[in-house]
Amino acid sequence: MWIIGITGAIGAGKSSLSKYLKSLGVPIHSSDKEIHLLLEKDLQVREKIIKLWPNIIRQGKIDRELLGEAVLFSPNGLAQLEKILYPRLVERQKEFLRKNQYLNKDIVALDVPLLFEVGLDRYCHCVILASTPSLIRKERVLKRKGMTLEKLKAFESQQLNDRERRKWADYIIPCGREKGSALKMIKDILETLSLKKSPIWQGKWPKNLRRNRYGTRDRFRY
């Protein structure tokens, strides 16, 4: 079973690539969507977060906008939040992989914004990078509810820049305004993988995620 990692900067077009893959029959696991579910449904996660940031509740729910502000602009906020969320996130990723291996799926994909930063690319057979000019990304992101230029800069300060990501990616797909070429590249990648012998996933997956800035990767590149 081929495990594809999808990554890229905020607003780069990762979601579009995931949609293309899904439309072509590839099961997708989105880290962002999973974290949203954990914030809404996981009682232990919610309790730990509310204990640290009691003022992020609005109408009985964790307000992601308030949580983002609390986390981004406090010294250790992001590290504290990741310590709560990441163990559950990797559990759900592993469940996703086990399920699709049982279903004999040939290819699956994981959409992970911080794929390189936390070292998850080591566990993927290949990595697709969504790449978009910074001006277009900025335009997209600032249209999101509650987003400001200050928040965008704070998010970007926690991530690798595109130049660094390109060093580790196997495929780089431009995701600007023109959509057709990105879909064609996705189709070409899937065709390339289908012609190779599918690797056997041995169940190896981390128990937690930690940021390891830069550093070498031991993943075998196909």
C-alpha cells in the first residue's frame, strides 16, 4: 500500500490536491479535519485544553478562533496544544492506515500541513508538495474568517519555508489559479505509482509527533 504525504504552506492548495486524489478513488486523511473533530468530540482533549485556556469557550464549544489567538500569542502555547492533540492525531492516522490496508487499498494519502516539521515524511513512501506564490496564498488566507495579517505571519513563523520544503518533496505541484495542470500531475503521479510494485506497510507509525526543524530524512525515495 502506497502512503502519500501531502503538505505545503498555509493557503498553498493542499485541500485542492486532496480533493483531486479523493475524486480519483484515493482515501484521504486530513489532519486539519481530524483536529477539528478532536476539539468537538474528544472529551479528554477538550478538558485538557479548557483547563489551560478557560476563556476559549463560546456557546458551550471550543471556539477555534479564540483558541488560535490564545495559542499563537503565548510563549509555550503551541507546544502545549500540540502535546495534547498529537498523540490522538497519530492514533487516528494509524487507524486510517490499518482500515485501508484491510480493505486492500493500493494508495492512500495523508494531508499534513507540518509533515516535514514533525518528521512524518519518514513514514511516507512519497511526498507531494502544494506550492503557490506567496501573494496568492496571502490573498486566499486573509479571506478566511478571523484571519489577520498578524496571525498569518505567526502561522508562517512556525513552518518551514517553501525553499526548505522543496528539498524534501518528491513531487512539487503548482496550485495557483489554474487548476487543470494540478489535476493532470496528480493523475500522472498515480499512474507512475501503479506501475511500480506496491510496498507492504508493516504497521510502523509514531506514537507521538515532535517538531524536528530541518535535519535529514531517512525515507526511501521511489
